[in-house]
Amino acid sequence: MLDWLYWEVDKKRTNSKGQALLWANGDISKIKFYFCDDEWKDENFLDDPAESFENLAMERCNQLRAKYNWLCLWLSSGYDSVTVLEYFKLSKNKLDEIIVYRRNTINDNEFVTALKMAEDYKKYYNPRVRITYLPIDYNHMDKLYNKLKGDWILAPGLHLRFTKTAPVWQVTHHSDVLRTIKEGVTRGDITGWEKPKLWIEDNKWYSILADASSYDAGCSERLIGFFTHRDAFKLYLKQHYLLIKWFESFKNLNEKMLHEMLHKVQGEQRLYYYESNIACGRIPVTNEYSMHAAGKKLFLQKIDSPDSVPYLKHFTGTKSIDYFMQGIHSIREKYPQWNPYDDFDQHSLVFSKKRFLRDRIVHEN
């Protein structure tokens, strides 16, 4: 179990939000969410790291290459993993594998872009890299539910849509991934998780992390967040200060207006999505679908999210649907306030502690 990113209920720790909900009998107020609490205790982290983002990202590549003898990047066409790939090129550290995964029942146009990027990396930078195409299809879903049955809600993270397409599920259960793990090999599966989240209160900047952002990538020993990880804490912190500088560049905003802007930029509206990504060090992307976060609404945490609908239709009347609903009912029994047709994230957020960064600098014309 991860000892730096977890939920706690009555001093019991888990990397599963579902398990935490069951322990808490559905009382969200009893659940605590911990993220890098030991790292935050060091007061030196109250200051903007002196190193540049670029140097810290290069250092992160060096660190990962030295720690693992098999490095695999999970590549999409989004800002985060694209930036990771570019810094591996710049640092001249080699990747051993790139996984490009495809959600087969939706128009996953990110896949085409990501596959082309992987092939170009192999052609121009590293001919020895292995490119793994990972279809997440009906057969995989059927095997997953028949393996885990109703206990799928106790797996790391928590996904209350039928599809389990996030890397946290694939590194643990996808047969094509598990087949590549050999005994004695130290393997690291790198994801682009995650951009920092800011909070403003009394004209003071804070760092805060909502547990919903950890469901997909942060709850497995096998997965390594490139930007957000205990081993990359300076890089994680640096991005806060880059974003603060960007937010403060907007003139004549009172605190209420700034708070509303934070919510729109960091929430579902994805306001200034391109600009905020660039502001915290990401490299521009070419896929317009990724550029404007068009796919984010497909994967809401509810049973009939758009990506789940074809699966629900395909599996009607099967054991897989029965096991899926067993897990849903287990949550509902403990947490009846949640309607399974509503986005679970909006009803159950648990936040890490707010961590003070610095006072806000107000710029006026």
C-alpha cells in the first residue's frame, strides 16, 4: 500500500476510496485523505524552488532512469504525458516501452495521435523501444468483472462507471501488461499525473489536492506520477508557483473573482485550459481534442457515463453487469445520498490538508 497517498478511517489506511466509504458507513466526514504529509512538514517547501521547471523535469527523468531497469510511459495525446515524452528526449534518457491504449467503444481520436508520436520516437530517438498497443475492449472488461466480482469497489482508487479504462486498472489486471513483467525486473509505469491545485483564502495561496484527482493514477505501487509523486516533490511544488504567477498576472481581480476563476480553470469548465497548462510547464499539444479537454466529460464517475453506454448495452443480462451492480449497491447501502446516475465526484470529495504557500501579490493598473 502507498504510504504517502491514502484514505484513513478510524486510523485504518487504504488506497481504495470504496473501502474507506464502507469503513465510514458512508459518512464522508469520517474519511481523511493524505497526500505527502511528511514532505509538507519540511518548512523549506514554503519557498519557490530555485531550480527551473526544465531542470527539475530533466532531473526527474534522470532519477527514474537510475531507479528502474524497465521504464514504460503511458502515452496519450494530452499535455501531461506529451511533456514527459519530450523531457525524456531532451534529457537523453531512454524509455524501454511506450504503451498506447485505446478505448475501443468511443471515438478515441487521441489514440491515433499518440501512436504516431510513439512511432516517431522509435524512428528518430530510440529504435529499441517497445511500442505496446493496448485495446481496452469488451473481452477485457468481461475478464475483469469475472475476476473481481462485486469486490471491484475495493480495488485502488474508485471508478463508478462500468468501464475501467484508467492506467491504475490496466497495470493491475490487463493480461497484456502483466505478461511483460518478469521476475527480478524493477519496472516503472510512468503516467502524466497530475497538475497541482490551488486555493485562495484571505489573500493567501494554498496547495490542496482533491481525492477525485487520485482515482485514475495515484493509488497503485506500480504507477509513478511523473509530476506528482513523493520522489518528485520539488517538481510538484514548482508548478504551484508557476501557476500562482500566471493567476496573479490577471489585473484588477478581487479575491472573490479570483476564487471563481480558480474554480472555472481547475474544475469542469476548463476555462483557459491551454493557457493554464502552458503556464505550469506543459508543452503544447497538436491534437485539438486533447488541447481543449474535449474528452474529459466522457468519463464522469456515474454508471451511465458516455464511455460506459456501449458496454452497458453489450453486457445486458450478463454476470459482468451483475457484478458491477453488486459493487454499486454496496456503495449505495452505505451512502444512499448518492444517485448512481449523478457524478460521484461531485458528491463525495475529500480534500487533503490545505498547505500555505505564500501571500497573494495584488497587481493593479
